[in-house]
Amino acid sequence: MSTREVLEMAMTLKPEEKFLVVEGLLKSLDEPDRGLEEIWFEEAEKRLHAYRKGSLRGIEMEDIFG
């Protein structure tokens, strides 16, 4: 079934049914992507290690938010 067909079917729903569909879709967008989380975790670990080793310098908070 194509996206267009799904949308056409959804348009025939009652308002409260449409709400449930929309709510379900929005909630699904908030689910974490485990693969992406793992990539960011590895990157954070690399940066922390580099900082502790002295090969990466920190930035003053005032320079970021000032």
C-alpha cells in the first residue's frame, strides 16, 4: 500500500479515529533510534578520552553562550 493510499484511507476516518492515528504517528517519531544512540555514545567517549589525554581542548561556557 502506498503512502497516498494510506492517507486517502485515513481521510475517511472519524475525527477521533484520525486523532488516534496522528497521535500514534507522532509518538513513533519520539522513539529513540538505538543505532544513532550508539554512534553518539561512541563519539562522546572518543571526545572525553581525547580531552582527558590533552589532545582536545574545552571551550569556556561564556564563549558558547555569551
